[in-house]
Amino acid sequence: MTEYSRLKYLSIVTVVVSLIFCGSAIARSTDDLSLFTSKFGQPDQIKSSEYENPRPPIVTKQLIYKKENVRVVYIPDAPVGSPPPYQGWKLLGFQDQKTNQVLKVEEVARRMEKRKKGLKGPN
């Protein structure tokens, strides 16, 4: 095998491996916001800083569920400083809407139980 053939082969292998790993990362990429709303329904209010002028360094989107007193905070699934629109959102955390205290996942699950899609709560 000549040096040129060996380099060509290594280049092809590198491209194939890169495509496999990039494709796997793309396939695993999920939109946490869509997953949450598909399980618990649309929020009562949405606040977003993605189109504020000036836009903050770290953009956030907040879903507010008033009756449950839960604020769900997301950041874009994009590099910091990227302009909108954003294709996906990653969960940053949960807060109590009134006190701004951080909520644990177990507490959010308890508060949101009646909002689960398919379940009917008392009106």
C-alpha cells in the first residue's frame, strides 16, 4: 500500500466514524420542553428571553403552571450566544412560582400529578 493510499484510507475511515458518532448524537438529541408539555399539557403562561433586546447572555424559556405553582425553566439546546429561533430546549430546573425556591423532581411530580395527560382531575 502506498503512502497516498494509506492516507486516503485513513481519511475515509475518519469521515465514516465521525458520521456515525454525529448521527448518534443527533438521534439522541431531544427537546425536553416538548417532552414535558406532551406529558403535562400546555402551561398557563410562557415567558421567554429569546427575542429580548438586548438578548441576555443566557437565554431562558419558562413554562408557568399557575394552579400547581410550578415554573419549569429551559435553556436553548444551542451554543451560548446563538441567535433564535432555537430548535430544542434543555431542562435547567424547577422553581416554586411564588417563592422562587428550587423544587426537587419528586415535588414537581407530586404537584403535576393531576395534569398528566389522560388523567382527569376534579374540576
